[in-house]
Amino acid sequence: MKDSKIIHENKCIDYIKSFKLRRTVSIYINNNLKTPVTYGLFKPKIILQSYILDDEELLKYVMMHELTHIKKFHILFNHIVNIVACVFWCNPLLIVSLKYLEQDIEIFTDKEVISRLGDTLESRKGYCKSMFQLMSNSVKRDEVTLKLNPNLERMIIMKNYKKTILGSFIFALTFLFSIPVFASVVKLEKDRIEVIGTEVEFQSVDNSDGRIHIISEEEYSKLKLNDIYTAQLKSVNVNNNLRLGKLEYTNYLFDNSNWGGTNYNGFTIKLSGLNCNGGIKYTIIIIESNKVVYEKEFNDNVIIKMKTLEDCKYEVLISNKSTNSLTGRISIKSYTR
């Protein structure tokens, strides 16, 4: 720290404010160190280099990564790991596992950064590019600091990961504090999945008959809405809370044979007040008599109106495509001419 000089860079301060931390974070510059370093538990310090400050894109990813370490108290976790390693120093499997635990923490942090920025191909590509820039400046790990020390394996994981890293982190934490401690190191082999047969390409749903429309709030307010009196849909005939965990879905089944009379023209689906950390991303699927007639992905509130056919069974499926919980309100009602 003696060769580090504190700086007050507006861009860095903006990133710190975006994380809404209760602790004061200071930014230092030290070109004697080759890669960024996070130090300190109660008054965290991030040490950067001049070449990072000069690259706006690289600065964004580095700050996001280091601030995620601070927000998740990874430095405290490192101290706990060191204490456990001292107590169970005689267990060689534990000592070996510490290497993999450190890597899991970094992968977990990578995943958090991507989720915060929005999990898109561009954000993954930009993040991997920043890691590649830092690879040539890697340094040996210090037990009381967290250095952004990327490697090729992490870049490959970030390119291909299937949103299971959080589970790996929780497993590692549970494993570390289990007594006796066991370790199972599995080498992942490439091309473990073999496809036998012909893969079916995605086919877009045909809505050429124009029975399904996205409508505005004003159009929705002009409709004569009625409850759909079925046992399964009774709970969503009014605005009801909707909560879907990561990659979860919910579905609603009903038919229009018992709506009463012939005035009922169709039904509406209204999703409002939606909220999801990292960005809203969900899919609405409508199935009519076992045939998918509508499938579309959304990232905001929406109102859909569908004209139904006589004596058909319908299923409405809402699928959360995010790794964070999706909350909001849902209302499904019939409407008349």
C-alpha cells in the first residue's frame, strides 16, 4: 500500500454508487502491481493501474468485478478459508481443494457481473475480452487480498456456462465446512454429449389468422372483461401476485365451453408490475387444443388479447428465462364483443 496513491476518478465513483454499499470504498493507483487488487474488509480499497483507467471498457468490467467481491464479502470468506485450512492442515484433500474453491469464487463473481450487466452475447464477449487483456499480467495469489487473475479456463466457462455456477459455489461452501472433509476432483471431458438422430430446427409460430394481438392499456380498458369460471383459473381472475424462480414456469388450463352464452369473444393476458434483477426476460406460450399457436419472448409488461375458437381447450404458459426471480402481477380474463 505504501506506493499506492489515492485517486478520485468520477467514473469509478459512479460505479461504486451503483452498488449501494454501506462501506466506504477507496480507489488507489499503483503501477508497480500488474493487476487490480482488492484489499480490506471494513474499509475496502481497490488498487488499479494507469492502463485500466485509460480504457473505459476495461475499467467498467474491472470495477464491476472488484465491487462484486466487496459486496459479497469474499475477503471475509478468504479469511475463514485460511482459518479452516490451519485447523485441518493435516487433511491433504482439503489443501488441494482450496485451489478449486478459489476458482469457483472467481467464476461465481464473473457470473454475477454478467448478470448485472445483462446476460447477452455482447456482454459475455466484452467481459472475456477484458479478461484476455489482463491474462498477461497475472500474479501469484496473496492470502489477504483478491487479485483479478483471469485464465483461459474461466474465459471458456464464461463463454459456455449454463447458469449453474451458483450451485457450484454453494456446494463448495458446504463442502468446506463439512467434517470430515472429502474432495472429488472430476476431469470434464469434451464432446460428452452425442446427438443420435436429426435435430429439429426452431419453427416460428404461425399467427397469420391475426387472432392474437398485443394491445395497449387504453384498448384494454375499453374491453368488457369477465371472470373465467374454472377451478384452476379462479385464483388469477383478479390481479394476482406472480413469482417465478430462476428458469421456472407456471401454466393455466381452461376451456371456453363453460364460459356461458356466445358473447364471449376470447381472453386477455395482462402482466404488470414486473421486476427482475439483471433485466426482465420471460416467454408467453399459448396452446390451443394441444397446438402451440403463440410463443414470444418479452422484457417488459404486456397485454395480449386472443380471439378463441368454439369448444377449444387452452393453456397459457409463463416461463421465466432469467437466473433471478421474476415478480409481478397477472390477470387472465375473458372479454365480450
